[in-house]
Amino acid sequence: MIKILKEYEGFDWNKGTINKNYRKHKVRNVECEEVYFNLPLIIADDPEHSEKELRYYVLGRTEENRYLFISFTIRKKLIRIISARDMNKRERKIYEQKIKSYTDI
């Protein structure tokens, strides 16, 4: 699933909603971008929200170790963040298990 990120060329921020994640969840745009550069990442398809276009979600962390859930799509080789928030307990548990398996190698 991470292979989809190898083809992207940057981020596309919708001018109409560029500050939406900060207003709703206090997540800054730079934090969203940081997640994609910090391993490990968990990326999965989001078929429930893929009616008009393919959507994905990522579980990851920022430079300050803030654990985020991010919903996104890819348009013209650009990642477009749809929403970002702190991980819930279930998502955090999944991510922490991934970190453990990643560090056990």
C-alpha cells in the first residue's frame, strides 16, 4: 500500500478547507505532511468513503509524536488531505502493535 506514496509529488491543499482540520481538531497542515515522512505508517483503502474517488487513510505520527488518523485521496500525483484528527484508542492500539513489530525486526 505504501507504493501509492512513491508516485506522489507533494500535497494539494483545498483553498476552501485549508484550515478545516485546525478548526475542528487542532491539527496543523504541517503536522499532516510530517506523518507521511515518519515510519512506520499504516495505509489502507477506505472503501466506505470511496464513492466518488478512491480514498485512503493513514495512521502515523508527527515529529512531536502526535498520533494522527488522516483521510486522503490522490489527485494528479498530489496527496489531498480530506480530514485529520488524533487517533482514537482502537487506532492507537493498532498503530502501537505495528511499531512493536517494526522495532522487533
